[in-house]
Amino acid sequence: VDSLLSFSPSAFFVILLPPIIFNGGYHVHGHLFARHLSKVVLYACVGTTVCTVVVATLLYLVSPLLRLDVSFLELLAFGALISATDPVSTLAVFGQKQVDPHLFYLVFGESMINDAVGLVLFEAFAHLVEEEQQMANNGDGSSLNVGEEVAQFFVDFVLGFVGSLSLGTVFAIFFALFLKVVDFRHTPLLELCCTVTLLYLPFCLAELCHLSGIVATLFTGIFARRYAEPNLSAATAANADTVFRLTAHLTETIIFLELGLSVASLVGAGAFHVG
């Protein structure tokens, strides 16, 4: 029974999340997203960093009460790990209620880019924790070079974000060129199968390169709609659009079911009493 109520985090990130992200990028309005890109990056960078510090500070203050023997750097790493949220349910409600497009794209864009920020923050703080432990074990009394670590953080963030964006863009353009060179007019099923691989291939390639799979998948969807879709036959383009929407809807439904069923699995059988 427990296996039906839950699945591993790997299944969530590798199987369920990419179709939702790709479908969002595939149907995004490029001009609105580009108009709010500066605000989105500001919210993602500053917001995720502030949330990380707040979470770490609160846990540090209550750690004596909880008898937690952890350093502030370890709490910062934990804060970075949980601060980059993906508001799947919020975006789904926004889509159903047809809220202001400006608000939708601010939340949508921030939720996509904060993944790259959170990943770099976590790796930076984890590296600092490792350095601190090595210095403590060596007992040489040396201290961390804060300026060097901050500079390394910004370099890692820029390379990680630009690398993820570039990977997604190049993958979409390469796929568009592939469709233009290869003739699929007599094999529409094969054309559709190749197009559906866009849901997962960019994500897997980005993760293998230690980049943000979410950012790469998002920009693959954006540029695939612009450059690859015109090279598809009319029937395949319509079928692919339906498959993208259907897959995203199914994965969102599975996530909502998991969130609801996880409550029962956490509290255990017999935890609810009436009267």
C-alpha cells in the first residue's frame, strides 16, 4: 500500500517535472516573458537568497531547543535546498482562473529560474561546509577566503544559468534543423515520436552536464515552438501540441494525487477519528 502512496524524489524530478516545464515553455508568450525577464531574474536571485538566509537563521535560533548540533553554514545549505520551490499547483490554478498574464509570467519565470539559483547556492554552501570541516580536521587555524568564495559563487551561477539556457536553445535549434533536413512526410508517427523526445532529452542532458535541467527544458520549449514547430507537418504539429498538453495534465494530476495521498501515509491508518 505504501508504494502506491508515494514515489521517490528521482521519479518526481526526472519523470513528472520535465513535461510540465516543457509544456509551460512551449505555450509561453515570448514577448511577455521577455518583457518581465529582468524582474524575474531579480526575484529569482534576490528572493531565493533572502529565503535561504531566513530559513537558515530561523533554524539556527531554534536549534538549541531542538538539540541540533549543526553549523550555520550547514543550515544555509539546507535553506538553499528547500528555497527553490516549483509552484506547480499555483500555476495550475492561475491557468484555470485566467489571472493577469503579467502576474502569471512573473511567478512562472521566477519558479523556473530559481532552480538554477538554488542549485548554485547549495553547491556553494556545501563546498564551504566541506572546507570548514577540512580546516577543523587539520587544526592549522586557517580561515575561509570569503572574497574568493563569493567570486566563485557568481562565476558558478553565471556559467550554470548561461550554460543551461544555451543548452536548451541549441538543442531546440538543432532539432529544428534536423526536422528541416530529414523528410518525415511519409512517416508522421516517427515524426511525432521524435518530437515527443523533447520532453525529456534536454532535461537529462543538462543533469548529466551538472546544469539546471529545469532551465534547459524551459528554453527548449520556448525555442522549439518558435523554430521547430514550423518544420513539422500540420497534423504532427497539432498532435504534438495535444501530447504535450495531455502529458503535462497527467503529470500534474499525479502530483496532486501524491500530495493528497501522502497525508494519509504520513498520519498512518487509524489516525482519523469521528466523534
